[in-house]
Amino acid sequence: MTRAVQERASALIDRLVQTGALAPAGPLTEAFRRVDRGTFVPAFALYEHTSRGTRYRLVRGDIPEQREEWASHVYADETLIIEVKGKPVREALPDCTGKGRWTSSSTMPGLMAQMLNELDLKGTPRVLEIGVGSGYNAAILSEFLGSDRVTSIDISPRLVSDAAERLAGSGYHPVVAEYDGHKGYPGRAPYDRIISTTAFTHVPPAWLEQVAPGGLILVNIAGGTGGAVLKLQVGDDGTAEGRFLPEWAGFMPARSHDPRPRTSVDDEVTSGETSLDPARVRDLAFAFVAQRATVDADTVLRTADDGTDFLSMEGRDGAWAEVDIEPAPDGRFQVTQGGPRRLWTMVEDTHRWRVEHGEPEWSEFGATVTAEEQFVWHGSPVEGRRWPLSRS
């Protein structure tokens, strides 16, 4: 590491201390100082949204002309794309530019620090990380706890092999394996902590079986509309319960070897109007509640053939809704819905409930997870309103 790069790396940790993500001193802060993010992110892709989709540009640290730009991003508190279309960026973008869907990223160091603080690593717990990514987080965990306490899995074989190689090159030897995160990793169970750097629609039941009583689970519970990070504690009876953290964070959705297909159905289509502005789905708290209302719906902004923008919602059971973004002259918005459920009607009903209860933020919600059921609640798991979590 050159002196200039070392100064950037040190400055990054100083900024995390200034923002409160890390304590001024302590073992976690020292672990961040000892682990070089650049070692684990030798290349990444920057992106821009164009009329023809997302376009990427490859940035590599081993190219002298790009080293300054590379360092300015790697040693900044930002998320970096490391995999596109299931391939490392250097392979996915052989001409240094390209298009496609990104499939893995190196998480913002500040967010990593916050989550590791929430994980309460005192006492050298056994940790399972879901989503090895670049290996940077596994390196910090190994530095803090010792490699023998850390297991990290990922569904991407190349991410696993690359991360394992870089970890070993840095002197860390945690167990790193290719495995579907929905299944946990039974070969090293039980764990005291599970931390996921990918988003799940629900808590995989296998995790409950693999966490020791008193252990913690930290996971982004989210669908295609909204979500937040949930912190659960597992009880002696195997029930996990906890609340959503106040600091919002979102991760890429977890991939699976056994994805559940979406269903298409023929059903009566209904049209109507709504006073609820669909643009509110951009608000994180509104999106969180909209996801609870619709359980499994994905929400995207689309453009019709006539150039009109509309909000599109689609559930796995074939339910769908489309809401015009631009209001009619009377200020209301056109709604069309179909399938076995009326998704936008469900959003309206839950929105009215939220307004009646003072528009609570996501941190006022919690979740209870058992082998038989999973649900989100408001206020209290006993008396509060409940919404089921999607098991898909």
C-alpha cells in the first residue's frame, strides 16, 4: 500500500469515527484500521441510469491511470458494485463498459460498522455471515474474533473463491463456503450470531434451528417495495423476537437455488380512482408499510406505450395493480387492479391505519418468528396489529 493510499484508508476510518459509526477507540475500530478494504475490492463498477438501462464503467486499482479514481471510491463510505450478471466485474465488463443487472456489492463501511456494533460481538461469539461478497466484512470479523469463530457463505461460487483467496492472502482463514443462504450453514452450527448482508422476505426457518438460545439474528427484511433491518433474539423455546432498527438500510435481495416462480392468473380487472398519491412509495416509512400490506409485492415505476408513467405492483400469486403517477384534473389518480388480491386497496387500507396511529416509523414495528409462523407487529407482539411475512 502506497503512502497516499494508506492516508486515504486511515482517513476513511477517521470519518467513520466522526460520524459515530465507530467508537474513537476499541477493538472494532482497531479491526477496521487493520483490514485494508482495497485488498478485497481490487476492481468495481460505477454506474449511470440511461434511457437504455443501467450502464457500467469498470474501475481497476491495478491500472496506474485509474488508481487515483479507484482509491477515491474504495476508501470512501460508499457501496461498490463487484459483480454483474453473476460474474466478477472484470469478467462481466471485458471492454470496461457494459450493461446488465448487478448481483453483488461491497457494503458501505459505515453501514457495516453500525451492523457489527448491533451484533454485540463481546465474548467472541460464533458468527455466521450470509453473503460473503468481497470478503471485507469476513476479514473484519476474523480480525476481531479470530478466524475460527467466523463462517461466511455465498451462493456465488466465484465470490466465494475470490474472497477465500484474498482472506488467506491477508492471513485470515475463516470457513468460506458456497451455500444457499436460505439454508444457513448446518455444518458449523450452532451459532451465537447470524448477520446477513443480503435482503430476505422472511427469516429462513433453518436459521432458527442453527442459532443457540440467546443468540442474535440481524437481517434486512424487505421485498420489492420496502423494508428495514430487523434485530431478533432467539429464546430458549426457539422463538425469535425483536424490533426493526431506527437506522434504515437496504441490501440486494438474496438469491436462491430454489426460487419460487411467480403465478399468472386470469381474473376480473377493476378500475377506479384513489386520492393516495403513488409517489409516496418513495418515502421509506410509507414503503415499509406498503410492503407489510401487500406481503410479497414488487413495486416499480414503468412507462406505458403512450409515454405515461405509472406505478406497477405485482404479487407472486398473480395479483397486480397499476396507478397513474400524474393525477387527473380533480387531483385523484387512476387505478387498475387484477388478480386474486387488490394490492392498491390493501395499501390504502394500511395507509389509513397508519395515519390514524400517528404515522409510525419502521422502528416502532417488530417481528415474531417461530417454526410455524412469522409476522410483523406494531407496538406490541401481543396487542398490536399484525401482518404476515412472506415465506416465498
